Amino acid sequence: MKKEKLVMRDFHGPAGLDWRVTVMLPSHSSAMLVFQHPDGTSSRGDRYAWINAHGSTASDPRERLSAAQVLQALPDAEVARLFRRSMPISKAL
């Protein structure tokens, strides 16, 4: 299995912050969308949301979603919706 290159995208959040967005853990039916906090000092501010795939890949466990294709296929409105539904990766102190 070849390793896929990490692909990122920018997202301007509702509070005016510019987040980096990546797709992690793609499977045949889902992937995790990670919003990396712009301060970059730790992952404490990072957030995540799950994407469920629909289509032929979702019903075939031998297939894998491509992180780059998932990220390219998401319209800005869907990224914003997923951000609103996202959860912190680490707990608050």
C-alpha cells in the first residue's frame, strides 16, 4: 500500500481565524476532517469532524477514499458546516 501525500486546504473560520484543513484516516466509507488551529504551537486548539462517503466506494471495503479527492470535492459551504459540527481533539484544561 503506498502512502498518500498529506494535502491541505485553507478555511477562513467564523471568528476570523484561518485554519488549515486536512483529511486523515480515509477508509472505504468515511474520513476524518482535521481543522488545525492557526497558532500552530500545539494541537490543543485543533478540531475534527467525520465525513461519511456515499457512492460505490462506500459499499466496497477493498477500496479506499483518496484524501486529496475528498478534500477537493468538498465545497466551501460543506467545510463550513463540518467546522460548525466539529469537536475539539483534546480536552480543555
